[in-house]
Amino acid sequence: MSGFMVWRAAQQDRVEQALSSWVAADVPAGLGLAMRYAVLDGGKRLRPLLVLAAGEAVQGDGAAALRAACAVELIHAYSLVHDDMPCMDNDVLRRGKPTVHVRFGEAQALLAGDALQALAFELLVPDDGSMPPALSAALCRQLALAAGATGMAGGQAVDLASVGLSLDQAALEAMHRLKTGALLQASVMMGAATAQVQAGVTRELSAYGASLGLAFQVVDDILDVTTDSTTLGKTAGKDAANDKPTFVSLMGLQNAQAYADALLDQAHAALNRSGLAHTDTLHALADWVGRRTS
Amino acid sequence: MSGFMVWRAAQQDRVEQALSSWVAADVPAGLGLAMRYAVLDGGKRLRPLLVLAAGEAVQGDGAAALRAACAVELIHAYSLVHDDMPCMDNDVLRRGKPTVHVRFGEAQALLAGDALQALAFELLVPDDGSMPPALSAALCRQLALAAGATGMAGGQAVDLASVGLSLDQAALEAMHRLKTGALLQASVMMGAATAQVQAGVTRELSAYGASLGLAFQVVDDILDVTTDSTTLGKTAGKDAANDKPTFVSLMGLQNAQAYADALLDQAHAALNRSGLAHTDTLHALADWVGRRTS
């Protein structure tokens, strides 16, 4: 295995264990079970890995980075739970399992998503004195902005409003920069926030996160038409079926792949400009986003 | 008008104006409009008033208290939006207007609620240096705990699970201490957090908030059977129709009223024990909870 694969597996394990300890089962009336079902044993953990790798790149506070990594993943997990609900995408399969509302009912899914969002912020403010309050506050602000109306939730609203419309590439990008890009970029920036870094470094890491975030979505659109549901662990061909504009429908498959590659080149270039010494893992994560098959 | 009524009207105005400036309309794809519809021009603003009154009682940071007041109200507003959705209470009337999902559709209602929760935390961490980071962090933690699985969302899960069951009074109280009590109590405690206060004062304010929070719910149950929908601004008789246990169904109307009065007496007594000099408004808020007709 490459060094990156070893690192990735080890960090995925750490994140899984941390999430399992922080998303408690002994919460009233089955809510904890629904929350754990939504969060545990699933996904690539790309966002947590970005937080942790960015934290390592700036040689930041490792314990704080782990909390930030899990907080970002909880936001991501809650968004999937709500997004899968009948009034949104009405999806029954996620990470190879029945979606939360199929397994636990719609009302419990709604509440589990809501509670996961609250828990994300709770994680960022430990009461054991282990995180400087200024860092807690900064991370809460970054996460709130990335998750809310000017980030992920706003992007989902644009997505809803764009079904059946013929968006141009600029509009499609603007939507995805909010819907998935904001949280991916915030993952990098929250990792970076675990140390004091110069404004120039922050700027390049932000550029890395933005390019990687958009590349992630372009690859997602490619996988949606080239991969079957079993491999994806979610319903393939969904965007076309829902008449949603995608990078593939707009540019064609070949151009979309070339665009993803160009975006990832931009991500690598931004990292190189940052002047940081320990960016191997961030580089490897960009490669991984480009090569992923699910 | 009494001094309290003057204070209340002035603070309700301040909160309305602050919410109007912080819940922006220019958010993508109508999401901002749905969020404003959910938040503005409605409700008694009991939670913000509790934050502000507690802040005044401890002579705390007024600007911080206003942010905390609005943050708590955003959590309350989001919970109503989600609670009214078809998969939960399926309610069409709230504050005398069509509910958010009736007006904007279910998907937009879901997103508006999600974005309001994120915005609540964003408000607690201004980027203009106007709030000490330690206070931002403490308020974020209090709000997250009150809103999440160990607070409001957990209480809603218990509520869901208890439809058709014959809860005893202890179980009903435990549910309401989470479902509505946690956020009401947090309102008091977040106001108190805007100053440094002694542990004994915190303990008594916490007791005040807990008693007032439960009394609020008992009165709610009484109003549900004694008041018509127009006066309430929401659907009356809902609990009985949904076969939900209430304090009235459990104790009878007269005993429920006596219990509300006893709880409010406890709230007043806790305030008196606090030794704080400026508790008139908190006393008046407890009276208001007991006297309210909607």
C-alpha cells in the first residue's frame, strides 16, 4: 500500500471510532439509533480526511482537527438524510443501505438530521477545556456559514429551483460551489484553522479547497452516468432521470473528464504556491478525488 | 401600560428589527423568503424576552444578549417549520398564517428549517469582534445542547413515540422538559452567560428556567382545550385529535391550572433566592406565561 492508503485507512478508522463515541445511542426514543445509522459505517469520509490532512499540513492542533473532522461529517450526514427524504430526492438507497427515512420513518429521519446538525456544533465546543474558545468560536462560524443559506442549504435551494431548467455552465458551477463546494472548502479551512497561518497560506488552501470541491462534483456527475448503483452505493442515473442539469449533460462526458482534470491541476498548483512543507496528503486527496469510482 | 408591557413591546420591536436584518432576503432561490416568512412578524418572542431579561438581571453584555435572543428564536422558528410538516404534525396554520410548507412547498420548508438552525449558530459568532470568543463558544454549546438530541429534538422523538400511549405524569414531564423546556431554560441561561455570575446565581436561574419552561407547557395544554384556533393562531384541539397525552388529559383542567400556578410559584421563589437585584422583568415574564391566552 502507498503511504497515502495507509494514512487514509488509519484516519478513516480514527474518525469512525470518534463518531461512534460522540454520536450516542442512548438518546431518547430511538433517535440515537437513527443518528448512528445515518453516520456510522459509511462513506469515504472525504470531508474529515480533508480536515485532518489540512490540519497536518499546517501542523495544527490534532485533537481539535479530529473534532472539526467529525463535525463536518455530521453536517454532511444530516444533509444526506434530509436530501433523501420523499419531499426532496425521494431516494431509498444510500451507501448500499436503505435510507434513514425508509428504515426509521420520515419523522424520525427529519429529527435525526436536525439533531445531527446541532451535535456538529456541540462537538466544536468541548466542555473539558481541550479546545481554546477562540478556536471553537472560529470553527463554529466557518461551519455555520458553509452549512447554511449562503452555503450548502442555499445550494440545495438553487438545485431544487433548477430542475428542468437549462442552466449554463456558470450557473451550474455557482450552484455546486454552494451545494457541495462550500462544505468541502470549509473542511480544508477548518483544518487550517487549527494553527495560526499566514493570510497567503490561507488563501492558497482556500483555492485548493474550491478547486477540489468543484472537481468532486464534476466527477460525481461522471460517475452518475458511468457507474451502476451497486458500485456507487446509491441510485445511479438519478440526475438524468430527474431532468437535472449536470456537467456531463452540459459538456459531454469527455469534456467533463478534461474539466475535472484541469480543476485538480489547479488544486495541486494552489498547494504548491502555499509554500507549506507537508502537503503530500492534500495532494494525494486531490488525486483520490480524480480517481474515485464510487 | 405597566412597566413590563412597555419593556416587552420595546424588546419585541428590537428583536423583530434584529431578526429582519440578520435573516437576509437575498439568499438563493427563494430560500431567504421562506426563512423570513418562518421567522418574522410572528409569535410572542417569549424565548428572546427570557434571554434579554436574564441578561438585564445579571447586567450582562446587551449586544451579546440580543444575538443570543435572536439565535434562540431561530432555533424555535426552525423547529416549528419542521414540526408542522406533513411527516410530523401536518399542520396548515401557524401564527394565523399558512405554515411554511403550505406556502413554499415541503422541500423548501425542510431547507429553510435547516438553514435557520445554521444561522442561529452563525449569529452567535459575529466576525466584527463584538463578542468575546469565549462567550461565543459558551453560547454555541448551550444552544447546541438545548436544540439537539439531549434537548428539543430528543423531546420531539419521545413525543413521536408516545402517541397513543398512556404516559404517566413523570414521563410526560420528562418529555416536555426536553421538547420545550430545554430551549426555554437555555434562553434564561444564555442571557445569564452574558455576564460572569456566581454558581449559586446560575443554579437559581436554571431552576427558574426549568419551572417556567414546564409551566409554559402545562398552560399550552390548557389553552389547547380552552381556546379556539383563531385566538391561538394555530390549530386548537390538536393534541386530543392526535391522541397525544397532555397535562389536561392526565390531571383534568382544574388540577392542570393549579399545577401551572405551583410551577410558577417555584419560578418566583428561585428568582428570590438568586439574590439578584434586577429580577422584576423575569418575575413579570413568569406572570405573563401564567396569564397568556394564546
